Amino acid sequence: MYRFVGCRGIRARAAQKGLGWLSSFTLSRSVHSLPFATVEAEEISGSQPAEVQNLVQGKWTGSSSWNTIVDPLNGEPFIKIAEVDETRIQPFVESLSKCPKHGLHNPFKSPERYLLYGDISAKAAHMLSVPKVSNFFTRLIQRVAPKSYQQALAEVQVTQKFLENFSGDQVRFLARSFAVPGNHLGQQSHGFRWPYGPVAIITPFNFPLEIPVLQMMGALYMGNKPVLKVDSKVCLVMEQMMRLLHYCGLPVEDADFINSDGKTMNKLLLEANPRMTLFTGSSRVADKLAVDLKGRIKLEDAGFDWKVLGPDVNEVDYVAWVCDQDAYACSGQKCSAQSILFMHENWSGTSLISKMKDLAERRKLEDLTVGPVLTFTTEAMVEHMNKLLQIPGSKLLFGGKPLENHSIPSIYGAIKPTAIYVPLEEILKESNYELVTREIFGPFQIITDYKIDQLPLVLEALERMHAHLTAAVVSNDPLFLQEVIGKTVNGTTYAGIRARTTGAPQNHWFGPAGDPRGAGIGTPEAIKLVWSCHREIIYDVGPLPGHWEIPPST
């Protein structure tokens, strides 16, 4: 948590760091308002709905068509979104078409913009470190994607640290080139990171701030011009963040922000023809876009994420707590959430499951440690559970019942944290495997166990999965770690007794592996992979050898 610093302290700290703009901000604004914000997070309601606009060609615009979003906790219409329909996408098409393929900047064009984005990042990072600003975004996240205050705050903190990481000269370091000596005097080959130019970003509901900010800023750092679409249920958060970035110096023409349904966005992509599109979301949509866009896409799609507990039993309380966090924090609505747990038989004789049950049962709606599921209804989750319980040997370990005494609208789900045991041999059967490994984006997990001679069956189950985002191998046995890591592919794999499946901080790569379309987020390697391509320039300036003559034809 941040320690609260009074206005005088903030002004003094800002003055020390040469941030006069921040000092004047604290002087000129009351404690109840922010210079960039157009809403008050606590006041959004049916009687005072927030409005979300579009940004195109440097101007915020409304719409003749407004879509209404209901409060996920009480069903009250509380956000009005200016939606762009298929007949009104032309300004966005024109905006992207104005950006050339060589981008808004590159190593040979407008290099001062690398420095500009280092400055923008520094200012935005400092803004997010101000307690009332971080609290504003934390509460805004809670309003649209209900999760505990600590989970929402962690999203703001990761975003703040990311911006801090790419302050100063760090943006230009992303474009670092290399040179190789040539075959003769005057010849050298140079490798450069080159932007794509016009690009598109589509992000989901579950991390309304972190995913769009990290991907959009990565695109901008490398010289691209993005159009950004965030899931309509949560787009208010990013609209306010765009305004903060403008306040911190982001040129208003550098990025567009659109609100639309999926069909309209698909039409925009086909007509605007961005050179690259980043999509974070479901595998079904990802595969459709990959075809529509002829492969010009990077994906972070579904994650049916697994955890394997090795033979060495240690720190049962800690492992139980991490399992609870991995499966049920944010009501299981993380692409990295623990979907299936493989327990070595040595763990079966411990109190692990009973401890997990106790931890799950202390989660409550009042503090949003469990809450609405925004992509599955209660009925759909209960139906899936009942199908699983028809598998021979399966049983309900805990949960499985709808939440009680709430006003969550029926279009969303509300279920207690749930775990179902399914025998390993049954999971592997062709008739069961697809059902068991279906991703339920909610507080729902499968648990199974295995004997040491059944490790090949566990590895077979992992090999057959189609999504390879996160994983955890919970063991300090080096030979066990070597065996499991060496025969799996998940792009973000945690190993050791403290291993988890969730957590996408700014200090390490987060993304899938095993798919050439796979995207990463958060690190220099991720930004360069997703938002730039390689360009080789070979200088060959001479001089020619003395007495050179035209050689025979070859």
C-alpha cells in the first residue's frame, strides 16, 4: 500500500524531481477532483451515469447511439457509452491510413519522439503514484470489474511500475540496433527494430487498466499509431487513463480510442487494414481474426492453466493459500487462473484440500473477494458442474452453489468458489477430456491426483491442451522440475515450492508459448517482439579497389 503524503509533501517531492506540473496540480485542484478526470468513481450511478466517448484524429466525440452498461453488483444502468456503428467507422479508417508503414517515428525519423515518450511515461508514473490518483483508478476498476481493493490496486501498481520502467532513456533503448562488419572496406550491416505503422489493439474486461496501457504504450514506444478497443463493460477505466496520458503530454493524435461491438470492430480492421493487430481474449475470436487479418496478428488468448504438485510435501499452509489465490482471486477471471490441479499422492494425505476449502469459504461478496462473473451465467456454470459430476469417480469437493443475498443481475454469474475432483484416468478418456479442460472464466477448478508412476499420464494430459499460457510446478526437487519443465511448453511457468499460476507483474515476460502468433506483455523483449519487426540496412559506401575493372559475366 502507498503511504499517504499530504499536499505539502507531494509539492516538495515534485519540486525536488523537477516536476513543476505535478506541484501546480496539487495546488490548483481540490482533494475531491483530478485535473484529467471527467467522472467521480464513487458517484457513478443510475441517477448520475458516467459517459464514455470516442477519440479519433485528436478529438473526443460522442455518438447518436448510446449503449448502456449495467452495474455488475446491482443491475442499475450506470454507464453510457458512445458506440460507433458500422456506418460511422470512416474517421477511424482515415486516421489509421494517415500513418505510413514506417510509423510515426523510427531510428531514422523523428528520433526525438523516443525521448518524448520517456518523458510521458515518467509523468504518468508519478501521477499514478499520487494516492488520490491511484485510489481513483482502483475504485473505478472495482466499479466495472468487481474485485477486491487489493487486487484492483495491484493492477494500478503494476501499471505505475511499468511506466516508471520506461521513463527517461529506456524508450530509445528499446530501439537499440547492432552492426556486423562486412566483407570489404565500407561495408557494414545494421539491424534495426522497425515499427509497423498503423496498428490495432483489442483488450478484454478482466484487467481494464493494465493490459490496454501496457500494450498501447508498447505500440507507441516503437513508433506505431494504434487504435484501441477495450471491452465495453470496462472501457470507462481506459478512457479516463487516456485523458491522464494527454494531461502528461501524450499527443492527442497519436492514438485513437473506439467503442463498438465486435462486428463493427471486425469491419474496421478489414477496411483500415492495420499492419499488425494485438488481440487479448477468447481463442474462438482469436482464430477468426487470424484468418480475417491474414496472419498479421499477435495473440494472448485463452488459458486453461495447470499446476502440478511434486512428490516433496512442504509448506502446506502456504501452498494452500497460493492455490486459493490462483483459482479464486478476481473470482477466477484471470487468463492465468489455476484451472486444474494435479496433486502427487503424497499431498493427498495432507490437509491441503481441507485448507483450500476453508480459504475458499472465507471469501465473501462484501469485500469482493468473490463477486460477479462477467462472461458466464450462474446457470451455465452449474450446468457445467453437473456434467462433470456425471463422470465416474468425480465428486464435488466444495462450493458448487450460487451466491446468496445479492443483487447481481442474471446476465452475470454468481457462484461460490468451486472445486471438483475428477480421476486422472477419466480425464484422459477421449469422451471426457474436452469437457474437463473447458475453460470456465470464473471461480471454478478441477482437482485430480496421481501416483509417481503416473507422471507420464499427467504429462500426456498437459501435452493435449491447446492453450499454453501459465503453469506452476510446485516442487523443490530439481529432477522433478527438470522432468516436467522439459516436457511442457507454457510461456510463463513458475517453478519451486512458491510457484503460482497467476501474477503478471511488470518485471517478467507474460505470454503464451508454442504458437508463432503468441504475444507477450510488460518487458522490453515483449514490446520488441509484438510491436516491431526487424529491418536490416547494409551500408556499402566504398571505396572501390584500385584499378577495378568490369569482370566477366557470371
